[in-house]
Amino acid sequence: MKEFAPDYRNIEAAARNRKPARLPFYEHLINPESMERILGVEFKDLINGGKADTEEYFRHFNGFFLKHEYDTVSFECCVCAMLPNAGALGNHMPGAIHNRKELEEYPWKKLPGMYWDAFDKKFDAMKKMLPPGMKAVGGIGNGVFEIAEDLVGFESLCMLQVDEPDTFSELFVRIGDLLVELWTEFMKRHADGYAVCRIGDDMGFKTSTLLAPQTIIDNVVPQYRRVIKVIHSSGKPFLLHSCGCIFDVMDEMISAGIDAKHSNEDAIAPYDEWITRYGKKIGLFGGIDTDLLCRMSPEEIYKYVLESVTRFRATANGYALGSGNSIPLYVPSEAYLAMIRAGKEIRRRENT
């Protein structure tokens, strides 16, 4: 059997809504503990060590993607991880900004330096340990809406919109300013290691967007337009990961410049509907609901993926196979591997 050789151009073509030479695989995130369980090697704690440890971490991390025949790795460093006094999004803390005074006093100008101090060496190590032919998807994690949630808290954000509408609007502009500055510097430092630039920003839940669609269109979308312009100016396609029912803002996000979209849940819409609505406009990644990976047997998953992805591949131009969300620790390893095995079989059939 011919040894697998990664080629990042496959995922890049899919992101640009072109038919890639072979079916690419993509995951927004694979839990490092899941990687350890599958590889039989413990390495996740190395990322917080010195230079040698960090490079060893990425030898295993990148090697996992290579072993399972991905053309790219998925790697980002999240803004919310270094925001002072934030944490409302993931840690249920009060947040840092609830009024105009706190918005003005927040250390916005210090944040880019803090970000690069925290993460620049990790990006360098990831790039150094990339196998030939492989690049990354990702970059600066957390999007406009998620950063607002982390700084303010969702309930407080809704109250701020009513109590201080000008402060509410200005908050998103400040976040946009920050992301434009970060991404501009990122493209100078690390664009060479990336095939596709990505932001994860969960703007919806099962039945609707989390904020009113017009609120997102007025406040969030303009900031994406600015960030995507920076990414496109460096010749890279842009992938949006957003969970939830965001159909009401998808046309505006496409107008802002997104090249591809990831994240789907069958309870919201079957993946064929995503392809019908947007398959001629943007690339579409994922398609296999994470819930199915948890509930089906490996044999059922293999058959389901084989049938579904063959159809997706035939009807969508830019398609990449993966879960509809991610591979957290609770997804059985056998289920994930069954999905990948089916993807390899589709590749084999297409080459015969």
C-alpha cells in the first residue's frame, strides 16, 4: 500500500469551494486525551513545558493527524484564555465589563502583547513539527461574539444592550479592533504555517441565534468583515465555525466574506439542507453529527458515513469529512476511528 502523503492543498481547495483531488478530513478539535487513548502515548501535559517539551508535544499532536491521514492539523490559541478578569463564558465568572466606565478602563492596548507572550512560542513549535506537505487550520481562537460573552456574560450582555446601547455597540467595535490587530500580526508571523484561517464563534442554539439576528447583523458581522479582509489580503481562505441555528445570519456572514462553514447538528437541519442552501456559495465541513458518534455502533457509523459522505461528496463542491462539532473525550474512540475508516474507503473507491 502506498504510504500516505499529506497535501494541504486539498483542504485549501475545499475551503475555497472547489472539488479537492481527494476527500479531505477535518476536525475543529480533537481532545488531546482522546489522542493519547488512541495513540497509547501520554503527551498532553508537555505543551506547558519548555521549548523541547512543547516541540515533543507537537511531534505527537501533529503525528496523530498524519497517522489518520489528514492533510492539515487543527490548532488555535484562544483570546479568551488570556483576557484579564474575564471568564464569564466558560468559567461562570462575573466578567470584567458591565458599563461605559469599565469598557474605557479595560486594558485593551496591552492585550496584543499579552497574547503573543502567551502563545507565540506554541505557534512556532507547531509549525516546526509539521510533516512535509502538511499545514494547519486555525489561528487566533474565539470570535467576536464569544469574546463579548467572556468579557461581559451573556445575561449581562443582554442587559447592557438595553441599559447602555451605545456601550453595547462600542464593545463590539473594541473587540473588532483587537482581532484586526491580532490577525494582522498573526499573518506576518505565522501565515506560512496555515492553509486555512479559522474562527470559532458559537452564535446560536438549537432553534435560533443567541442574540436577535438583526443585533448580530448590526454589531458582529461588521467586525468579521474587517477581520476577513485582513486574512484575504494575505491570500488565505476563511472558515467560520459556529454552532447552533444561524440560518438567519448566514447570508450576511457570506456577504462578509466567509469562504467555508463548519458545525452542524441534525436536530437543527440535516446536512443535505446545508448543502442545498449554501453548497454553491461556500465550502462545507463536517456533516457527521457528534451525537451519532456517541449513540451508534462502530459498524453502524461506518455504514452511515459511507452512504452519507458519498452523497455529500457528489453534491457539494468544497466538502471535508468530519464530525459536526468536535471529538471530545466522551466520543468513543472506536466511533471516531469508524468514521475515519469509512472516509478512507471512500477515497479508495474514488481512486479505482
